[in-house]
Amino acid sequence: MQQQAQQTANELKEARAQHQATAKQFSLTLAEKDQQLASLEHQIMLLLKRIRGSRQERINPDQLLLFSLKELKAIAEELEQDTTDEEPSGDASNADDSGGKGSGKRGRKGKRKPGRIGPLPAHLKREILRHELPPSQLGCACCGGVRVEIGSEVSEQLEYIPARLKVLEHHRIKYVCKACEANIVIADKPPQPIEKGLPGPGLCAHAVLGKFGDHQPLYRQEDIHSRLGYNIRRSTLCGWQASLAGLARAFVLRMKYLLLQSKVIHTDDTSIKMLIPGGTQTCKFWPYLGDWLHPYAVYDFTLSRERDGPQNFLTGYEGYLQADAYSGYDCIYAGNKVTEVACVTHARRYWHQAIDNDPLRANVALGFIARLYQIETQLSKEYPRLNLQGERDFAAVAAGRQKYSLPILHEYKAWLDSESSHPSILPKSPIRAAFTYTLNQWDALCRYTAEGFLSMDNNAAERLVKIPAIGRRNYLFVGSPRGGHGAALMYSLVSSAKANGVEPFAWLRELFTRLPYHRDGEAFKQASAGEPVSSTELDYLLPDKWLEQNPSHRWTIDEIRRQEREQKRPSRPKRRRK
């Protein structure tokens, strides 16, 4: 009986142990499932935000109170004092008068009322329309006499005249000797952008800018030309684009040669579909932006996102490279000739995505980043850009970063090290991804403080990425590798013009007028041989150099938009995160 009881006790003990093991296994499984569920919910939330709403990253302004506002005010006041001491006293009469003619009408709370500011430009062609009373209304109601004209009230109205096509007839004059009636000669025709082709330089510029600047697919350009009185089929336009890309290739390679001499290059990538038999293939556009001394944007086209693309493009480059954390750049950094500069915006994106997962830690990290951006904002006010290419007092900017940004970065790093090992942070959670990304990229994230010409983020390259990204929503895909390389050349022209404040149509028309004269020159020979274009014969056509000789073609719309954004920023209401 005792033996049976002992056996029963052993069986119960074994069953209990088995039950505990099963319960533990179920608990682990449930925890793993919960983690997977949270990860999937996070991915779904990001996809819904991408589809439905704005991707702008906002943080709760109250989280900034975790840090010292007095510290930020002291930094701003000290920077202002340093700049005031260095600047010579100016004439007070040169100060802007807020009550002047160009200030515009403002209502309550300083908001600008809608409406035009100032008269229309004097260079616009004017047509006077006289509006007179009929003779029956000229009689005076008082004495019956006839009223006479004493003046007029003038108002302006803006009218639109559609673009028009015109035909250029090239008459090549023939000459002959009257004495012997022999030795006939004929005047040469100037070289054309497309030899024996129909379009003139202006129509070529319009076709290129329409697709790669205004994002108009060729079938829409076909509609536009039909309204102007002549049908130009999209197949013809496509052939023109290919010929013009071949003409511009040597010039773009010259810009690439100069770009690789920059101290810092910004780059990124975006996808584009390419037609292949039976479907499409995902390819890549890679924009590369030079520094203030070489302000050119050059795009590259590759059939994939393999590291060979940036590695081949950046062959021979020595300097700083600012990009995202794509592992394909590691081989470029390995030689120690190219120094990595990371993007704080990319790191901030990880923290912003982790707010729902761990709001306290995410907001603390975002608060550190916000403090760093506030210092950059203050430095940009005290040491503004001297030109459109971004030249500044780089030594003063670097000194300001070393003095004010580095202590915040040290504090940020200490917080990361202390919090990253906390057991409550699950391995595959969004907050863990934010810690991992930031710590892995830490040295590259802090590198911008070393030089004043470096940037805290890679937004300059991301703005260049948007141009083909908008274009692909209209024309959807490229037809072949040749089409992709041609599109990259055209994006290089249009983006370089905008980066230098050049009105793109006028510059492209001049470019397609002058480049045909250089077909037999050294630059075209170097490009045909696959060599770097070191020849300087095309440099007078570079957008920044050309604008110096043609200042009337400065394109100011981007400057106006930037000023409007800066004016709106102080009055923009703070939005609290729900």
C-alpha cells in the first residue's frame, strides 16, 4: 500500500513538472506571439500613415520641458552677442520700414491678407484698353452741357497668351563667280542639337524641361503640341530625348568630374521600374550633390541597388560622404579616403516610429535631437548662407557646434548607453531598432560637428530624390537601360540649374544651342573614350558660371518660397500629439 502511494506521488510530481514545463512553454509562445503581433501592428500603422496621412514627424512640445529652456536661451543670447560684436555698425537708414509699400496688408495677429503686393513687373508687355462712355451718357445732368475727358483711372489685369510654335527657315546663300560661272560655294548652316532634325534649341529645351522638370509624360506633351497647331507624336518626342541625352552626356560628365573634387558629397537613391520582357525590373536613380564650390547635381542610373553603383561613380573621390546607413557604402569607407557622415533625420525617424511602443524613451531621444536642431537653427540665423550654393562662415559654425552641440551629444550618448541595456526593451521591438540604429551610427552622426560645411542631415540629397520620385508617378517606368541613363542625364541638367538659381528653360536653350559647336572638341572625345572629362572647354556653360554672365535669367521662385516658409515658421501653431 505504501509502495502504491509512493508511485502515485511520483506520478503526480512528474505530471506537475510536466504541467509547469508546458505552462512555461505556452507563456514563452504567447510572449513571442505578442511580440510578433506588436511588430505587425507597428508595420501596419506605418503603412497606413504612408497611404492616408502626412509623414511629417512631430513630437509633443511638452517633452522639451524635460530639458533646460534657460540653457537654450543662454545659447541663443550668447550667439547673438558674439555676432553683434563682430559686425560693424551700419547706417540706420538702410533698415527696412515695415510700413513700406512692399510690406503688404496685414490684419489682426499680423496675418497677411491675400492679394497681390505691388505693381506687375515693368518687363511684361502691356496693352491699353480704353473704356469710354457712349455719347448718350456724356450730357451733364446739371446744366445740359457736354462732359469732356479729364483723366483716367488705371487698374491692371494679368492675361495669358498661349505659347506658339514658329518655323525657322534656314536659307543658305549660294555664291558663284560671275566671270567664269564656276566655283560655287554655299554658306554653312550652324550645327544643330539634332542633326537633320526638326526641333530647334527652344523646342528641345521645352521637351526636356516638360518631362524632367514639370513631370509631363510624352503623351501629355503630345496633347499640348496639338493645341498649338502641330501634331508631334510621342514616339518622335522619345527619339528627340534620346538624341539630346547623347548630346548632353559630355557636359554632364564634366559636371561629374568637378563634383568629385568636392569636400563633401550628399547622396541617396530612389527606385524606378524598367520594362523587361514579361514584366518590369526595379532599378535605381542615385543623385550626387557637390559642395558650395562645385554646386552640381549629377544622377546615376543602375539596374539594381548593388554596391557597384556608388562604388563606380565615386571612384577616385576623397572627402566626406553623407548618406544613409546602406551597407553598400561600407566598401567606400573602407579605404579611409572617404569619411562617413550620417543623417540625424534618419535616426530621428526610428525614434518617432517607436513613440507608440515606448513613448517615454522615444520622446526623451526626440527631445535631445530637438535641442540639437534648435542650435542649428540659431547658427543659421547668426551665420546665414552667403549665396544660393550654401557658402557660410564655416569656421564660426564649427566653433558654435563644438561649444554648444557637443555637450548635448555627450549627454545624449550617456543616456543611450544607460537605457539601451534595460531588460524591458524587447529584442525585436521598434524602440530596440531605434537604439541599435543610433548607437551603430553614433560616430558618423556626430561627425557634422567637426566641420562647418558639413550638414546635420542629408535633406539636400532627399530633396533631389523627390524629383524622379514625382516623375515616376506620371511616366511610371523607363523603357530600357539606355532610357534610364538618358533620364539620369536630363535630371542632372534640370536639378543643377535649380540648385544654382538658374531659370532652366533659358539655360537649356543656350546649352542646346552651344553644345553642337563642341562635337569635335576635346570634352566630347574624352567622354566617347570613357575617360574623365578634364577639358575646360565647356565650363562657360556650367550653370553657376553662365548665370554670372547672364544675371537677368536668375530664377527667384525657390528663393521666394524659402522666404515665405521662414516667415510662416514663427507663427505656425504647435500641434500636440494625441
